[in-house]
Amino acid sequence: MWVIYTLNGLYFAALLFLTSLGLNIILGVMGILNLAHGSFYAIGAFMGAWTIIQIVTKAPAPLLYVSLLSGFLLAGIVGWIMEKTLIRAMYKRTLEYQLLLTFGALLLLEDLIKMVWGGQALYASAPFDRLGKVEIMGSVYPAYFLLVIAITLCVGFLIWLFMGKTRLGIMLRAISLDREMATGLGLDISRLSTLAFVLGSGLAGLAGALVIPTTPALLGIGMEPLIFAFIVVVVGGLGSLKGALVGALLVGLTRSFGIAIFPEIELPLLFLIAGIILVAKPQGLFGR
Amino acid sequence: MELKRMLGNPRWVAYGIILLVLLFVPYLLPTFDLMLFEYGLTFGIVGLGFNLLLGYTGLLSFGHGAYFAAGAYAVAMMGKYLPQAFAMELLIPAALLFSLLVSIIFGFLCVRHTKIFFSILALSLSMLLFALIFKLYHLTGGSDGLRVPIPTILGMSFKGVRRPLFLTGTYYYFLLAMFTLSFLIMRGIVSSPFGKALQAIRDNEIRAELIGIRVRRYRLYAFCISGMYAGLGGALWSFVNGHVTADLSHWVFSGEIVYMTLLGGFGMLEGPVIGAMIFTYLKLYAMGNTEYWMFVIGATLIILVLLLPSGVSGAAAALWTKMRKGRKTEGVSC
Amino acid sequence: MLIVKELNKNFGYFQAVNNVSFEIRGGEIVSIIGTNGAGKTTLVNLISGYIKPDSGSIRFSDQDITYLSPYKRVQMGVSRSFQLIQLFEKATVLDNVRIALFSKYGMIRKAFLPADRYSSIAREAVAILDNFHLLDKKDQTPKALSEGDMKVLDVAIAFALKSKLLLLDEPTSGVATYDKFQVMDSIVSVIRKEGISSLIIEHDMDIVSGYSDRVIVMHEGQILAEGKPDEIMANKDVKAAVFGILS
């Protein structure tokens, strides 16, 4: 049983990691907390579900999985639009207005999703079903969850490479570490910010798309992941990539074991742990 | 002496006139509109307290629904477990006490941080309460929520009276009295030395600390006062609504509170009250006319932030100043 | 009054304050001079409680305040002004001083009467502004003031706290040259009148020699020399180390 709980925990953590990573990239590079981040998760979910439903009868199996990327893409595109319109307007304003603008965006996007895809739930479980189950250490476990964990590890690794080794990534990190110095170094802050926002939103969309085969796309699907992402950011530290990883693991595993042992305790336990961490380290585990 | 000063001050005269008009509202509005007005008044109370935290202390909480819910559920749960004690004189203190308790606990965790961290924490904690209310359905009714019966007020029983009649009669005046009291108290608070200290904290935290103001502690005071106001608003709201659900602690509901405050303008005391009134009608109008009312609210919020950042009261104040300046110059150029 | 002993503070590998010891007696005005990065501001931050030292001690009025929080030090009588002006931007000049007085008298808990009713506080604030020649500007906000006036206001706020020790961090920086002496005159006359001790960080030797009882020279975190202004002016090591800022 422990194997299953751990794997479940890793699965939650994987999705959480993608979402929080996105949130943290935006926070780190732009200093903006995007309250509408959950809506990008939802956009990814709906787009992924819709694509799969369109092609499930016609396309070969591998394409089904690739089509989940459509969620990543659409979320990125919408993110690009949002950055160019709203976020631009936010730079000169104080935090209150930033939060209010993203909150307004959240309301807008939630209804936009409703307008585009209707209010019904979209089921697209084919990718999950097709993979069946595998045997791990004596327990039987759905293979799709393992695929998600694997994909997340790859994405995480790619981002790590990007941030650490590529010029673009290093520039992004420079901005998040010290914005003023970065401008002094002649970095094009506005283009890089757009990149950060698109990337961050895309990651949320990817997480949303990945979850689709296991659960239907419903209105409001992005709400809960957003709250968990917040907890991860609080625990892991604002704008920290390492923090997103550790935080996601902590939250994912706690959640998994919490639900298994005593379902009611899940959220309070999480908050208790988060509270203890905050009291000891007010900036979060890896925060500045 | 106090009264004379007040009569001379145009602001107090305006307040007096408004209060007079408010006394007659039950005769001017049909039942449904009156209930809507009452919703607006309860949110106005919440807004007054919220503004202390946002406008005067500089802290933005996207989690004030938690304290609103605390007050509302205090009332509802007393209705469930202590029906024999369901008297207004006990209910209001209970709501205030419970919301104070929750704000002390949550506030203590939040005020150690500022800006983004503070906002995230306040938000997350309200969602914790939301989840708790949701899950402990044996106690709280979970997603079904709890009914709120009609209480006795000062010994007067309303047995057999139907809710709309209760609301348009005695309850309206009780609510008005509570609102007026809350307003006067808040007015006192913001112009007091305490209020000045909060503003100092908002303006320059470092300097405030180095003047000897214990920043964290005073933030917590402001947090708790605003929490109690939210709780009072929640309790009073629950009588109008007749029913409480966990949504009251959801962060999107808290977002509506923030919206109201912004709409009205958080530079002035009266701002959030105006905002609460306008928002109540705006939301109803949107919900009544389209299924995409969230889009409407979201769009208006964005437009508001971009075009009218100091809210309705801020814009009105600016207009007033412009008009006065205009009149002055007109008088001079003869 | 103030005894600083073997104070040390480093930030990572950078030793900002290195084994600094000195004393300030009651009623003395002591200036600290030195190049940028010599550790002067760090020293003031340590004394005012904004940061804590790695080792060493600070004693004020015979009490150890080394690790005391800023607001407690303020209560004991240590207050400071800032190099980058720290004022309450949205309050009037009068209110900037009033809030300091309210805090000093422990009145900020009073939440029910309007601040304006406390007329004794208002009178005292007016008197302070008068002393600092800011009375005519009492209803303006800091935005409307000149650089020099803002600096004086900053000092007035620190002064309102009835401190026994005033730490002034570059009180004339950012002030136009022809105003500098006026600013210092206003400030120092009040200080002398009340017999307050003061530690002033300054760059300008002219200012320093005109107003200080003693001068301490800091260089790369350590004390290089200490003495009366004319002694320091004549000191060869000092001239070599801080060459370029002596006018």
C-alpha cells in the first residue's frame, strides 16, 4: 500500500510542481502574483480534453498523448495575449491593483471558457485507459500516472537546463534576482517578461492537460490547483524554482498520505506543516 | 459643544440628512429592493472594516470572507445548537467574538509578512476555513449550508412572522442602527491617534518602527478590527439571506469584497459603503441579464482599475475639487 | 552616555564594521567621517537597532542595548534620521511630528477620540516645528518641501522622540550647498539648547569642523583617528585616507 500512496503523492506533486513552477517563474521574473493562474490550468484542461475528443476515434495512439500539448500551447497563447494587454498596464501600479487586475482576468477567463466550451463536463479518458496498469513492487498501478511523473521530470529537467545553461534562461534568472541591475545590463525586460509569462502560463496549461485523462474537464477545475500552488509557493519560497520542487513534493506526499490515513485531516495537516515552516522560516524554505 | 461643532461641519450635516432619508427607505422601496438594500448595508459594514486594513494600514487581504463566514456561521450554528438562546443580544456578541478569534489566529500568521506573501497567506487561510466548513458537514451542513431562523430582538418574538415582513419592518431599523453605530465607531478610529499610527505604518513602515510603533502588533490590531467588522456584516447578512453556505469563506467571495472597496474608493471612509451599494446592484443586474455575469463583473473590474483607480468616491472628490477651483477663479475674474 | 565596544559586523565576506570602539558623552556632538563604504551607515544601523552585530557590545545609559529591538531603543532615548529621507509622505508636516509625539507619549492606543482633540500634543508639535523654522509649512505635505526642509523635518521627527541621543545620517546630503549651513544651524541650535548628545555622519569637512566637539574618522570599517576637529584636519593619515573629500 505504501507504494501506492507514495506514487500517488508523486503524481500530485508532479502536477503541482508544473503549476507552481509556472507561478514562480512569473512571480520571480515579473514580481506579479497572477490570481488567474488557475484559469490557465483550466484552459489547458479544456483544450486537451477537446482535442482528444476530436481525434480519439481517428488518430493513432501516440498522437493522443502529443495532443495533450495543445493545452500547453493554447495556455501559452492566451497568456501572451493577457501579458500584452493587461499585464502591460500593471507595471506602474501598486500590488493592490495588480492583484485586482488579475482577479478581474480570472472572472473573465472563467466565463470565456464557459463561452467557448459550454458548461458541460468534457471526458477524455482514452489516454489513461489505453495505457492500462503495471505492476510495481507487488502493487498494481495505472501506467498513466507514471507517464505523468516521467513527463514532469523531463519538463523539469528541460527547464533546469534552460534556466541554467541557455542565454535566455540566464537572463530570466538575472531579472528575477535583481531587476534593477538587469536593466543596467541592458536586458530587454519587456520581451523577457512576456516570455516568462507565456512560459509560466503554458506550464499551468500543461498540468491541466495532463490531468484530463484522469478526471473530466469541469468549470472551476483550476481553483483547487491554484490554492495548492499558493501553498507550495508559500512553503517553498517566492520565486524559487528549487522551492517549487521541494514544496510540491512536500504538499503532494502529505496530501496523498493524509487522504489515505484520515481524509478529513488532509487540508488542516497541510496548513499545519506550512504554518510550522513559516514560523521557522518566514520567507519559505528557499525564499529570499 | 460637540453638537454645535457637528452642525457647523458640512460633512456631519450631510450624514444627518442621509440618515434621515435612510429612516424612510422602507416606505420608499418595494420589498425586493429593500432586501437588496439591506444586503448592501451589510456589505457596507464589511467594507468599512476592510478599508481600515487596506486604505489606512496598507494591507490587501483576499481572504476576508473567512471572517464574514465566521460571523455568519456563529449565528447559524447557534440557531442549530442553541435555539433557545437565539436572541439578537446574544447573537451579535457571539458573531463578534467568533470572528475576532479567527482573525487573531489567522492575523497573527499573516501580519508577519507583507505584500504578496501576506495576500497569499490571507487567501489560503480563508480557503482552509472553507475546506473545514465543507468537510465538517455534520457540524456545519457542508455544501448544503445551514438555515438561519428569525431571532428575537430585545425580547420581541417574531413567531409566525414571515421573513420578508420581518426584514422590511423591525429588522431594517435594527440593521440601520448597527450600520450607523459601526460607521461612527470607524469614523472615530480613523481620526484617532491610533488611526494616525496605522497610516504611518502604511506610509513608511521602517520609519514607523523607528518612531516606536510596533508595526506587527498594530497591523494585527487593524486586522482584528476589520475582521470583527466583517463578522458583524456576515451575521447581519445571514438574517437577510436566511441561509449560510461555505462559499462565504471562498476567496472569490473575498475578491468581491475587495472589488467593492475599490469600486467605492479606498481613500475615503465612505468609499467602500458606496462601493458595496453599487456592487450589490451591479452583480444582481449582471446575473439577471446574462449567464456570463462573471465576465461582466471581471470586465468592469478591469476597466475600473485602469480608468478609475481611486474609485467612485475618489473620482467624485476630484470632481468636487475641480468644481470648487473653477468657481473660485470665476469669482475672481470679474 | 553611549559606549561602543569592539563592534563587528560583516555581510558575507565583506567586513563592514571592524572592531570599532568609542564613546559619546552627554551633550557632546560627535561627527563620523570617512569615504563611502567605510562603514558609517552600518554603524548607525547597528546603534539604532536596525541590524544586529556579529560581536561586540553597545551600552547606552548604562544598559546593554546590543540586541534590543529598534522600538525599544527609541523608548530608551535613541533616535535617528535617515540618509534617504524617510518621511510619512501622505501626512502633513505637522502630522509627521505629531505621530512621533503620540508614539512617544504612548498614546497610539487611543482609538476613540479624534487626534485633533489632543491639543497639548498639537501645541508641542507646533513648538518643535517653530524651533526648526518649519512652522509656516505645517499644513503642507513633504512633497511640497525643499530638500533642505525635508531633511530638517526628518531630524525634527527624530527630535520629537525626546531622545537623549540623536543619530543623524548625513543630514545635509541632497541639500543644495548654499542651504547646508542653514540646515545645520537649525538642527544644531536645537540640539545644543536641549543638551542632547548627537552622532553625525557627514562627508563635508566644513560642516563637520563647524559644529562638532569631536571627530571620528572611519576607514574600511575601522577607526583611523579620533580627536578635535582641528587635530583631525591636520592629521596626515587622515588626509591620505580620505583624500578628495576634504574641501
